[in-house]
Amino acid sequence: MTMPENGAKELAGKRALVTGGSRGIGAAIVRQLLDAGAEVVATARSAASTVPEGATFVAADVRTLAGAQALAAAVQEALGGVDIVVHNAGGARPHKGSSEIPDEEWQEALELNLLASVRLDALLTPLMRERRSGAIVHISSAAVPTPVAPFLHYTAAKAALENYSRGLALELAPSGIRVNVVTPGRTATPGGEATREQWARMAGTSDQGDIPAVPLGRDGRPEDIANAVLFLLSDKANWLTGSSLVVDGGEFHRG
Ligand code: NDP
């Protein structure tokens, strides 16, 4: 754990909400924030043994407005306010082609990967504005610039999230609130692995056979993504807003 010069932990006294904090990348972010001294509420639809010890777990489905409202109220009650929000819950099921993505899955993809962040930010930023401080990170996907048919609902929603995030950053900058994006590449998580297995089964090929090697030689670990999130939330990033940090082992950056 890195300490600022005065010896205090870098997020000491900060109150944080992490959506999708029960496993995978979200659980790694929760661990990093706890380690950095923050008080953390982790949310997911169901509690799991992988929710990091020390976090307060709140069950919520962030796909609906009612779920976002209940979560915002629970966070207020548990922490008395919030200084940090990490919008990590996300994902979608692959389909063979764009025309086979059912309408309800387009809606679900937009609810989970875009509107959950929009609604929670609208509920949580007014108090941050009053305090004139805060930091928000939206988790997108490094696949956005190279959308493929099975995931068009997912990458379209994440692309919209990135655009929204940049606009929100400009809106909130005068209030002292920073808003940034982290875009993970292929990361070893329960959700990531299950989705890639589904995709490979659907395409009738092996997962490893189809996907080019990552230049840095391995898939991401949840901690690799959490490190980038922690940096963007910390004072070391106090002149960064509206930015997008790609953490992908070089996978999407080969020329
Ligand atoms: P996982 O599927 O492993 O974990 C997802 C987390 O979100 C779980 O805690 C899950 O708990 C929660 N969640 C899912 N749906 C909801 C919901 N409706 N309401 C509240 N919580 C919910 O995902 P990853 O760790 O792999 O991914 C995290 C983020 O990183 C996502 O935004 C994903 O799109 C992005 N990403 C991941 C990549 C990867 O390779 N893993 C690559 C690029 C981007 P529960 O099911 O109990 O609700």
C-alpha cells in the first residue's frame, strides 16, 4: 500500500461505492480501496463469499431506476454520503449475429452498461457538488474501438458510456469532481471466462484458437485493472479528468 508523505493511507476518510463488487474486477477494486483506507459499500444482486472482508455489502440490481434509488438511499444510510463511485457492474451475452440479439437484451445491455451509471451519478453527484469534491470511474471495455457482431449491444452501450463520461467530466470539473474511464482488455474473471466460453461454443471453435496472443504475454488479472482505478481515484491523478485509461497488455493497441 502506497502512503502519502504524511504517512496516512491515500484514501483515508473517503467513502466509496463499487458496483459489481462481489467478484472479478469489482472485488479487486473493493480490496484496493479498503487497503487504501476507504470505507466501502460493495453492491451486486446477490451476496457471494467473494465479497471482500471489511466492505459493507448491499444487495441491489442496478439495471432499474428503482434499484439505483434503493442503492443510493442504502449508501447514504451506510456511509452518510459518498466521495468515490466506481461503476463496474457490466456485461452481456454474445449472439451469432447482430440480428439475433433480442430486443430485450439490447435493453438490458443499455440498462446495465450505460443507464445504471447515468442514474446513479444523477442520484449521487448533487451531494458531491455541495462538498465540491469527488471522483468517479466508469469501467468500459477495450473492445469498444473494434466492435464485433456477437457483442454489438455491449460495445455500443460501453461506447455511449465513454461519451457520457467525458461530458459528465466537463460538467462536473468546475465543482471539483473528477470523472474518468478505465477500459480493461481480456481479464480473467468469472464473468469474462463464462462469456468467452459461451462465445467459443457458439462459434464452434476453441477460445484460445481464435483470439490473438496478448503482446504482454498473459491475460489481465483483476488487480491489474484495480491498480489503474486506484490511481485515477487518488490525488496522484488530481489533474486527470475526462480521460480513458486502457489496461489491456497491448492487445488493442497493435498498429
Ligand atoms: P463479472 O461478471 O465477473 O462480475 C460482475 C459483477 O457485477 C458481479 O459482482 C455481479 O454480481 C455484478 N452485477 C452483474 N449484474 C448486476 C446488476 N444488474 N446489478 C448489480 N450488480 C450486478 O464481471 P467482470 O469482473 O469480468 O467485469 C467487470 C467490468 O469490467 C464489467 O463492466 C465488464 O463489462 C468490464 N470488462 C471486463 C472484461 C473481462 O475480460 N473480464 C473485459 C472488458 C471489460 P451479481 O451477478 O450477483 O449481480
